[in-house]
Amino acid sequence: MVQINFNWWGYTFQEGINVLRQSFISARDALNRDVELAREEAIGYQESVDQGLIEPDIEYEDGIAILDHADVLQMHVETAEDGAMALRKAFVIAAYHLWERSARGWTKSEHGKHPKLIALTLAQGYPISQKLDAVRDLVNLLKHAREKWGIDLMASWPQVFAPSFQGSPKTDWYEAVSLTDEHVFEVFETLADSGPTTSNTGQTTP
């Protein structure tokens, strides 16, 4: 009789990561279009004003300019960019929570914390990415915005901050994190490499 190696935990976990990845790509592409349209509108308006094709659209109150349409368009650009950043952060948190919930399943550790889940996962013969602790630091900072996690993340994954960033007690740690799409995909890969796959049955069968 042919033995079929199939790991249900591996299938559901890897499929969950793939679904999140594809969902992120779809949402990212839609937001990128919004950002690009907002930029094009802002550039087009300013070029038309500079070329004298239209008059500047400025609102006045008591003879004082209070609102320039160029500023409104720039705010649209910034709002769209902020939305894209918030999307990246939300997907990072969701992906790590998927790993955490799945790991508690395949390790049969209902309330296991990060270090215990890693130890039990390795004990079952499944791999753990060296980047996983950095992903944990990132998620904890995004969730709690505390200096402790900020300092830990600066040590474990400094690339998610601006090159010139220097933390301080007054730092808004959530806002300090500047994720790119590449960072998000790196999180997906790190998590996918930290557990079973469909064919990896490890040392035990869940």
C-alpha cells in the first residue's frame, strides 16, 4: 500500500498565507491606483495654473487666502499614501496572527506564546525562519506602540525605519515604522517558512 504524505495543518496554513498574500496584492493595486490618480490630478492642476490655462482655485475669507485647491489635492495624495501604509501594517498583523493561531494548532498548545510555539514547532521537525523573531517584534510594535518593542525592532529589523531615524521617549512608534510592499512580502515568506507544508509531516501527524 502506497503511503500518502499529506499534512492537513501544512495545507491550511500555507493556503491561508497564500490567500492573505493575494488579498494584499489586490488591495495594494487598488490603493496604488488611487495614489497615482491623486498625484496626476495634483500635477495636472498645477501645470494648468502655471501655463495660465486656468485661474488658481483659492478660497478667501476677509481678503485672506484660506484654502488653495492645490493644497486640497496634495492632501488627497497624502491621504491615499497613508491608506497604503495602513494597509501594509494591517496585513502584517493579520499574517502573524494566522501563524500564531495555526502554530497553536499544530503544536497542540492552545495558549502557547511565541518562544514556546517556536520550540514546539522545531521539536515536531518543522522549520522556523531566522527572521520570525523580527516579525514578532514588528507586530508587537504595531499593536502596542511601546518603546520597548521599538528598541527591540531597531535591533532586529532596522530596515523598517527611515535610514536617519533615531528613537526617543516622545517617538510615535507606530508612525515611525515605514513599511514597503517588499517588507510585507518578506513577512509572508518568513511566516510561510516557519511551519509545515502540505508534504512535510514532521515527526508527528496532527
